Amino acid sequence: MAGTRWYWPLVWAALAFRLLLVPFADNLNLGSRPEVATPLTSLRRLAEGYWLKQSSLSPYTGSMYHGSPLLLIILGPLTVKRIESQPAHLCCSLIFVLVDFFTAMLIRAIGEKLMLTNCNNLKLLKPSKLVESFGGVDAADIASLIYLWNPFTVVTCLGSCTSPIDNLMVVLAIYGACSRIVPLAAFGWVMATHFSLYPGILVIPVLLLLGYGPDAPPPKLFPQKHSNGDGSLVHVFSWGPILQFALWVVIWSCYVLLLSSISLKGFDGLYDMLKKTLGFILTVEDLSPNIGVLWYFFAEVFEFFRGFFLIVFHVNILFMVCPLAIRLMHRPCFLAFVYITISATLKSYPSVGDAALYLSLLGLFANELAEMKFSFFLFCGYIGVSLLSPVMHNLWIWRGTGNANFYFATGLAYACLQTVLVVESVSTMLNHDRKLKKELKKT
Amino acid sequence: MEEQKPPAARKSRLIVRLGSFLVSHSAFVSVICCVAGCITLLLLPVLAKNTYVSENALMPGSANPMFSNQDVVEANRFVKDIYETGILKDGSGMEIARLIGKHMEDVGAEVYYHKFKYRNLQFHPLCFFSSIPRTAVPQNSSACTLNGVSPVGIIRAPRGDGKESIVLVTPYNSENIKLNEALSLGLAYSVFSLLSRVVWLAKDIVWLAADSRYGEYTSVASWLKDYHNPTFSSDSGKIGIEMCFEKTENHVEEQSSFDGAAYDDFKRAGTMSAALVVKVMDKERSERDRVDIYAEASNGQMPNLDLINIVHYLAVHRQGLHVRVGTFGFLLNSALLKHVGKTLQRLTRLAESLNLGWKLGVNSADFVEGTATLASSMYYQALGVPTGPHGAFRDFQIDAITMELSPRTSLTNDNGISSFLLRSGRLIEGVIRSVNNLLEKFHQSFFLYFLTAPNKFVSVGVYMIAFALLVAPLPIVAAALFSSTANARSLTTISNNKPTNSKPVTRSGSWNWLHSAKLVFLVHLWALIVSLLPYFVSQIPHTNSTTSMLSWSLSSLLILYLLTRLTKSYVEGYQWEVLKSVMIAAASIGLSLMSIINFSTAQVGSILLVPMCLMVRPLKQPIQVPIFPAALLKILNILLAVVAFPPASLAILKGCLRGFESINIGDFWEWSEFLWVWNSATYLFVALVHLPCWYLCVHILLHN
């Protein structure tokens, strides 16, 4: 296991690499790339919102800022702070480096929890074959290293956008649920939903995690081997944490709304905030190009169909929530990964920051997904698309020899890749469960 | 899974069966595809179509030219003025600029003088693909001698709204003016003065008399940069134009009449629809006056084909000029090419005799000429370096060409020159009148094309076929290699299921390619470092190209050695088949990316890269084929590995063209420096796609 020996040096190297690149962030001009910064997460817009607020206007005046007022309080003062002859958002970039580190550590903690339960479950199922089957890699280390060294994460960290914070909140929710720290889980979930709305569907995996505990082989397998009370104890849905979670969610939501309303006092208030943040996400007002598929569609669609298609596109995500929840009920963490991937594909303002999150969560299941098909194809596809997208953008915007279709084609290819990734990983996971069952039958 | 496979394979859909068929016969398919690709490439001159003016609004030649003999007389007078000023007061660049400015003002144009600072093009990392140069200009411009001054005149269109303009550029050397430059200034002046009188003008006319003391491109590029960047009156670290005049002039009474401040503020005339760079050249005589069109801008970008079309149409059908585009002369005399052309001619005759309906009509001479022109067109696009000052316009999405006009007589023959000026003036007037009719920007015709003659082109839809055929085998072979190793592995794992050694074979299953991917990644990292090294090497003082080249190659080798030593334990346990398939995947991604950035580079690169990638296999590995093909394969492999090494291929190319005694170690350094300073993506291709691919191929060849 090369991972464990090299783990900490690699982590420090990743952080040092980021710090090394931070002074050149302005030269790289990542903050204006549509792949990196979306209207929701762009730090430039946040600085604009902060400036508006300083001049006693509502930060939502015009159509510049669409983020949370809490981010404005935390990050706003940092955007105006300038150190001599340094790039504009140096302080924010340093904070994002820290945030990335925390996220990686949380992912590692989640992975360790998962491995522990996996080990216990295997012990319960087949104590004799324990050593042989548990010969995989250290998935926790791999996942956190993937998060730290993924070029997408590095670009997001340097690109002056707030996606690292969104990602941290999502990971915080999953971690809290995994380790049964209910207030933390509720806090992560509420904040993530408040920042970018789509993590709202993660309530199902969080509840499952709180109710059943972390990922396990299907519950059907357990009674076969252990009909005594020991085995069945694992899979009883516990209502206690759920009620606690609901309580904490109410508390945290009230708290967040209260803070927001305090910070927006004197302006239009909470309703305006909800309209300008959540409404902005749901109605896809900003049609500037990004790597998603919605902007192109809504730029083309007739105005009177707009409402209908808005519903169709958003229901698309909700449509998949229930079937997947039923099928993958025994693997809530994996379910969370699938939800995040699906929403990253279909959300209104996607960026590579979302991809950074779900790719590292994919690393958590390295042992289960060892037999995944098309892995090489997907790898090449991701590299190809991420290189092709800036080139097509250049061709369209700067050279004028291409057009919007060129850029949209890469967005479409990217969506296809994500779909293939979801389909393949889910089917591999189900196959893995089947194989486990077969092995158990044999013995 | 294993039990389910046979029925699933039988029932699978057509596309899956087709795919598996292609993959299973990959060797055959790749040979067919490569040969077909090369043949298509060779046939491109035959497939060329005649050009046509696509935009209806242009209406070239529908109006009678107004450019008359009176204008020619005016032009001649102006030429004489300029030339005498230049001869009399040598070294007084400002004098000519002032003279031009004065004449511009006399015809009623708004005049200002654009000053620019000459900055040597230099190595700078992170400067590729940035359309807006972000480097701040150091504003210590006290020395006027470093500045070039180009007078600019703008005629406001009587029927326009000042939001669109057409640009006319005449480069001239202010320090040492030649007669041909004076003639081009005179020509532009006469057209300019005519345009100041016409009523039909709907777009403003900008005449830039570019001071080409430091190169034509520099002055035009810096003017365009200033034109497109906002200037504020507050950032006046710069000096007024009058100071430059003061320094160079001694005539106090003249200076008092010269109000510098009025000529100092930058005037604009809206977006530019098109730009014409006009140069008069003194070339070898032919029976007709001649126009040479240069169109290639940076990174293989071309202006809209309609611009070339109207110039060609007006020059040939209205003014009776001879139009030429760049051609490789040495290919015109190539015996091999003539032979191929004759064979093609015979083949098409045969085909026509078989079926009278076919009218292919391939002419041997046309084929040779088309090939020579196509090769030149492809070469200059692939180089990615603009062929003239028009290249600066394309970076701002403005269509521009350079017209080099050369008279049939000598430049001192007054009669010949007068008729030449009349024709050229009418040509320029006609082109401007056509562009003036344009409602939007040029968009109707092609941007991606090769020229095979002034009136023949190959569009992207046709030339893409050759490239696609060449590149298509890459993914197929990668898939074939990948699936074959996967099958082999699953067979071996089934056969010996016992845990032989306790050493953890970390990733099983489909993630096996990760080991090879690590190596490929490391090699690309090395290539990235190597590609950035010239920046540091160029910082070393007192070097010539040979020492720079040597230090570059030595430092690259050192880094390679360090990288391999450091990661020795990390990169092992890969199969060469998997390594080859990962390498091929990387190469095909690189090639297809490059085909979008600069098609010609990808096309030229793929001719070398694709056979090398496809054929490579370890020399020590025995093959199950007869001895002769096996030996041939080995020899070809070694040959390609030598030829495809970038410095070696450059040396061979140079040796073939200029004789082998002219080869120098520093050649490659000079070449890459040339590419780098012009921000050519070809440099990136060579360094980041070609070089790592070549290294991996050599690695596989030496694998045991």
C-alpha cells in the first residue's frame, strides 16, 4: 500500500502546490472561465455584491450577486483587502486552500468510517475468508488524495469561486451523518442547501445514514448467515436520530434565516433574498454559457414554453431520487455520490467544482468498483472534454471562426460522460452485491 | 458473466457487432485507413472547388470605377514629394510622417499620429492563446528614437454612423524609404483622396501609414492594440507627439505652426469590417501586372474566403491583373509529382472512357501546380506564424489580407507605372466599395480552407476526411490492444487462481491501465518542463543558438534522469500493450485537440505520429509472422523512431531542401525560438504531444 506511506507528504505537497500557484492566479485568469466560476459562485460577483452593500444598497440590486448573504459577511471584507503587488483575491484564495484541506480530511474520515463498517460486516458474513477478501486498497486515503490532486479541484481553488465552501458543506453533512453527529449533519445539510439548493436531495442519504448506519451489503444477506439477534441488530431503522435531525434542521434553518435577515436589514428582506438566490437557480435567468446543458436549451426555447420546460428539467432530477433510494437503500454513501453526480449533470449552473467533489467521492468506493467497465474510456473522456472545452470557447468567443454549437457540443459530451459514469458505477455496485451473494451461497 | 456472454454476443445490436468487428481486425483496418488517408491527402488538389462570392451584398464590380487618370497624376506627384523628402533629409523619419499627415488633412481627413514603442518580441511563458496581451508597457518613453510614428487619417463617411470602418494599411520604412514604398504610399493616398470625395461611402475609411522601421507587423499590431484598448487622458506618462517633432526638428518657425496636441489623441472609427494591406513590390517581370495575395494569420487562421474572392474577381475580371498566391517553387519541378499527375490523368481518362457520363477532367499540370500551392498554404498555416502585417488584424477577428502589387515594367518607367497605378487604384477602390456594401461582418463564406489556386479552394468538409482517415485507426487500435490484454488477463486469472505471491497486485480488473497511465503522465510532465525550459535558457547571457540548444537538451536529459530515478519504484508492473494503448489514447486526444486549434499542424504531425504509434512494438518481442515482414517491421520502427524525433526531422527536412552541409546544431533552437516568439501553437504541439509520444515509442521499442 503505497498510499499510506506517501499519504502525508502528498497532502502537504498538494497544499504547497496550491500556495505556489496562488500568486499566479490572476495571470491564469481562471476567475473568468465559464467552466470554473458560475454566476452563483463567482467571487467577482461577490465582491460586487459586497461593494453594493457597503454603499447601502441591497446586494441583490441589479443582477450581479446571487449567493448567500452569509458568504457576503464572511468573504466580503476579504475581497477588498489588498496586499501590495499581490493578486486581488489573495486572502480568499488562502481561505479556499484551507477549506480544501478540511474537505479532504473529512473525506478521509468518511472513508475510514466506511472501511470500518465494511470490515465489521465482512466479519459478520464470512469470518473465515476475511483476510483474503479484504485485500483492497486504502480507499479513504485514495479518495482524499483524489480530492486534493484532482486538477478540477486545483482549478476551482485558484479560480476565485466559492465552490470549495459548497463542497465542504456537502461533505460535512455526509460526515456528520456517517459518524452520527446529528447537529453537524443538520448544519452541513442546511448550509449546503442554503448555498446551492441542489444538495437538498441529500436529505435522503443523510436520513438513511442516520437510520441504518453506513454502507453495508444488502440486508437480505445477513439473516441467511446470522439468524440470531447479533446480525439483525445492524439493520433496524432507528427513529431517534431522525427526530433529532429534524429538530436540528429546524433550529439551524431558523438560525440561518435569522442571520440573513439581520444582515439584509434595511433592504428588501428575506423574500427578496429567496427570490434572488433560489429563484435564480430555479428559473435559469442567466443564460451565459457554461458546461451544463440548460443554458443552450433555454436560449433557444420559446418564451411561452419556458415555464413548462423549467418544470421538466428540474423534475428530471427529482424523478430519479425515489427509484435510486429504494434500490441503493443499503448503501447511503454511494447513494449520496449518485445524487451529487446526477445533480451536477442536470443543475442549472454547473462547474468543474461539482465534478471535483463527486470524483473524489467515487474514490471512496475504489474496492467495490474495481470491476468497473469503461474506466479507461471515462478517464480519456474527462481529459479530452476538459481540454476541448476551453479551446472551443476560444474558437467561439475570441477567434470568431466557431459558434455556440461548438462549445455546447463539449457540454453535451461532458453530460454524456457523467451519465455513463453514473450508469456504470451503479451497475458495478449492484454486480458487486450480487457477487457477494453468490460467494456466500457457495460457502 | 462468463455464462451469459455467448448469447449476449449473438443478440447484440448491429453497432456493437460492427465495433467489435473493427476492433478484431484492427491491423487490417488501420492499414486501410492510413493508406486511404494519405491518398485522400494527395488527391486534395483534385477535389478543390472553384471559389464563388458567397455574400450577395458584396456585389463586386457592379459599379464603374471612379478612379481616373487625374488621381494617377496626383499619386505620382505625391510619390515624387515623398521620395524627394526621404532622399534629401536622410534619417528624418518624422518629416515623411508629417508630409503624409499634411496631405491627409488636405483631403479633409481627421489626422493623428500614432506613436508606439518598439518592443522586441521575446520569450514569455503563459502567453499562449491569450488574445489580449496583458503585459503592462513600461512607460519610460523619453527616448523618441525608440518610438515609431505612424500617421493615421480617418475619412468620416457621409452616409455612415461612424460605427464601422475599413482599414487601408501601407507600410513604409521611415528611415530609409524606397521607391516601391513611396509608390504604395502614393497609391493609397490617391485612393484615399478619391474616397474623401465620393458620396456612396457608408463606412469610415482609416488609412494607416505604418512606420515599418521595426518591422511591419509590430507597428500594425501596436496600433490595433491601442485601438481596441481604452485609453484615458489621465495615464499620460506618455509624451505628446510634438515633443518627438521638437527633438528631430530644428525649424522653429515650422514648429510654431504645428499644433501637436490636436494630433495626439487617439481617434477611432468603430469596428473594422475588413483591412487591406497594400504594398508595391518590384518583382521579376511578367507580361501582366501582378497581385500576390497573402492571407495566413497566426495559428493557421485565415480571413473569410469572400475577401479573397472579391480581390480575385476584381483583379482578374475587371482590371486584368495576374493573381497569385504562395507556391512552393521546388515542388513545381518535382519529377515525382509530375509522374503522379500523369498517372492520375491517365487513370481519369480511363475512367472517362469506361463511363462517358463521368467528367473528372484531371490535368497533370494543374495537379502539380495545385499541389505546390496547397503545400505552401498548408505549410504557412502549420507554422502558425503570420505571413504579413495582416496577421495582426486576425487576432481581433478582423478579416485582412496583404496585397503585394508588382508592375510589369520597372518602377522608374513612367508610362508603365501610370497604367499600373490606374489598375491598382481601381482594384483597391472596387474592393473597398464591395466591403462598403457589407451589411454585417464577413460570415457567409468559409474561414477554414486551403487554397490550391487563387480561385480554387478545399473546404474544411473535404480536407477533414484525410485527417479523419489518418486518425481513425488510433482509437480502434487502442481499443483492440486494451481488450486483448483484458482478455488475456482474465484467462490467466482463471487458470491460476491460487494466490502465488503475497505481493499486492493493487488494482485488479479494469483499473489495470493505471500503472501505464502513471508513466504516460510522468512523460508528459517531463515534456511540459522541457517546453518551459527555453524561457530559462534564454535568460543566460552571451549564448548563441548552439550553446542554447546544447544546454536545453542537457538540462532536459538531466530532468528526465532525475524523474526516472525518483519514481522508479512508482512506475512498474505495466504491460507494453497497455502502455501502448494509453499512449495512443493520449496521442489521439492531442491530435484531435490540435486539429481544432490549427488543423494543418495536426495534419502534418499526424503523418509522422500515426504510423509511429501504430507500428511500435518491442524489438525483442518475437512476432508470429514470417521472417521478412517481421524484419521489415523492425526496420520501419527504427527508421520512424529516428525520423520522428523533432530535431532530427527538422534536420532531415532542412538537409533535403538546402543540402546537408547547412545543418547546424542550433537550428532546432532557432526554429523553436521563432515559433515561441510568434506564440505559435505548433510549438506546444511539438513539445507537449509529439515529444512525449516519441519518447514513449522509444520506451516501448526498448522494452523487454
